[in-house]
Amino acid sequence: MADTSGAPEPSLDEQIAAYQREFQDLDPQVEKVVSALSRLNRRMNVAYGRQTAELGMSNAEWEVLKALVLAGDPYRMGPGDLAKRLGLTPAAMTHRIDRMVAEGLVTRERDENNRVRVIVGITEEGRAKWLEAMRMATVFEEELLQDLSGEERHRLGEMLTRLLRRVEEAQPDAGGRLSDLD
Amino acid sequence: MADTSGAPEPSLDEQIAAYQREFQDLDPQVEKVVSALSRLNRRMNVAYGRQTAELGMSNAEWEVLKALVLAGDPYRMGPGDLAKRLGLTPAAMTHRIDRMVAEGLVTRERDENNRVRVIVGITEEGRAKWLEAMRMATVFEEELLQDLSGEERHRLGEMLTRLLRRVEEAQPDAGGRLSDLD
DNA sequence: GCTTCGAAGTTTAGAGTTGAAGTCTTCAGG
DNA sequence: CCTGAAGACTTCAACTCTAAACTTCGAAGC
């Protein structure tokens, strides 16, 4: 447990001032956007982590449930596809599924038609926990954005998707790893 | 045999449609902002990871160097403070410093005045690598924002800091964990 | 001075991940 | 059939992080 007491994180502006002090050719406006994005994301993950912990699971497990639900109708996927979707190795997926089967969140069976394949499905309990996590997440997200008008939300979403498009075409390979399935 | 390889990540809009299909009371505008933020951050970390790898280090090591440089003049900190700043446990910090000392990026010495304390400092090589990483990072960040006008950058930064302020007051405890020092 | 307490780091055990090697199944030739 | 190659997952060893126990030093009290 990281002891967060003391040594307060510098404010965004303090930090940007420090960057400018040590690295002259830095555009403070760019840095402000990038640093705010990074910090915001960190805080969001902390919030999600607390919520999933309340349901007795981890963010990692939540992401598997998300992938299965979002996959749609049969709500089943192979470990390999899940691994690609979450950006981790098949080995990690094997272990993660082991744990989740033990906890009753998902099922694992062999495909009858092709006995090499394995199929992971979501259980009733898994779906219920996903739903509850979604409820908590949307409450948090609405609070997060409460200071922005409808018009502002629209503009913010539009700008972010523009940035996303730009970086996605610069990184065509999905570049998995560091997951954080959204 | 549908070549399922790739299992391409669904586009943002596809994913939001999936969310709406499975969870009716969801505000698509909110979800768009949140998901774009999350994806953007993931892509940024991938980009930084490639750059630091080019310099023969990891993002984790880069973050230690950042903390030391941003700390200012003597460019030294104790492992405990570093750990707080990066949001990890003192134990993890001990190991990380071990590796970085072995790689010649930082130094570790005992404080003369108080022999319980340890002081971590940055080496010439460490500073040089930090500088080179900063150069690469700023090039990437400028490319990322190239589609936004100065006015748009300003508005984006302002909105993000507003969100950040909101979440920071909801999570007064710095909430370390999941570091990603910005 | 001696003892006790608190602070700062390190060590240890356990969870989760990666990359590489291994297993099992399917499919295409020969 | 039998063999070899490819695919899908699992197993194994090494690594990094967390939580908790431990060590050491410094500061008070008595």
C-alpha cells in the first residue's frame, strides 16, 4: 500500500513550471494538455479500482467481464481473442481465467467442434457484477463531468476523438499491452 | 474460415453502441469522453514505451529520472519520497533503485548526517537519457496535438484541468497506485 | 547512560505478468 | 494411414510489484 501521506504531488502548474525550468523548449500549453490527460486517467483508474474492490473483484477481472458483455450475443470468446482484446499475453489470460472460474465469474469449456479451442462464457454472477460495476461507473463519470455544459461535453468529446484518430493512424498496430480496456 | 487474427479493437463508436445495447441508461456523450480519454492515454503510454525502449530503459525507469529532475536543484531524493511521488511501495522502490544503480542511471548513498537515510541522485548518464527522452516525448506530443488550433488547445487544457480539479477534490488522498507520473 | 519508541529502508513471501518452451488437435500431403 | 506443419492453449522460469515482517539508527524519558 503506497503511503500517500506527505510529499504532496505538485500541482499541475507547479509541475509545468518545473519542466520549463529544466527543459527550455517546451510548449507549456501542450504539456498542460498531456499532463492533465495523464493525471485524469490515473484518478479515474483509482476510482474504478475502488468500485470494483467493493464488489470483491479487481479492475483486471472487470475488464474481462466487459469484453465478454460487449462481444454481444452468445457472450462467449476464446482465451486468445480475449487476450488480444485486453492487450495481454495468452499465458496471462490462462491464469486470469483460472482465477475467475474459481470465483464463479466465468465458465471455461472446450469447443465441441474443434477440441483445440476453449470457450469462455460469463456466468449469471459475472453478469450481475458487471452490471453493478457499470452502475457505479456511470455515476462516477457523470459526477466527473458535472461542471461541463452539454455544449462543452460535445466539444471535448470531439477534440479527444480527433486526437485519438491521429494517434491511431500513427500506431496502426493495436499496440496492446498497457491495457485499460475502456 | 474467417481469419479472426487481429481481433481488431472495435472503433470508439462501435463500442459505445455496444454499451448502449447492453446497458440502457448510459449517456453516450459522457461515455464518449471517458472512453476517448482512456484510449488516448493507453496509446500515449505505448508511444512513450517505445521511445524509452529505444534508449534502453523502461517507462518505470524514466519516471524515476523525471521525479529527480523535477525535484530541482540538488537533484536528490530519498527512496521513501520517491516512492510516494511515484505511487509505489518503498519495497518496490528499493528494487527499482537497485536496477537503476546497476545500469548507471542513479546513485545511492547513505546520508552522512542521519545514517538511516539514503539519498538517491541522478548520474550524468541518467540526466542525458532523461533529456533525450524529453526531446522525443515533446516531438510526439506536438504531433499528437497538431490538428488543434491554439485556441482549441487552450480550451481543451482548460476543460481537462477543470475535470482534474473536480476529481482531485473528490479523492483528496493522492491515491497513488497505478502511477504514470506525468 | 539505558531503554523504548518511531522513522527509514530492506528483506521475504506471494500474486500477476511476460516470453519461451511444451502439449494437444487439426489439416494437408505423400 | 502417416508424417509434418500450423494453431490454440498451457506450463515453466524469471521479473516486478504489494503487504508484512524485520533491521537499524536517532530521539526522548527516566
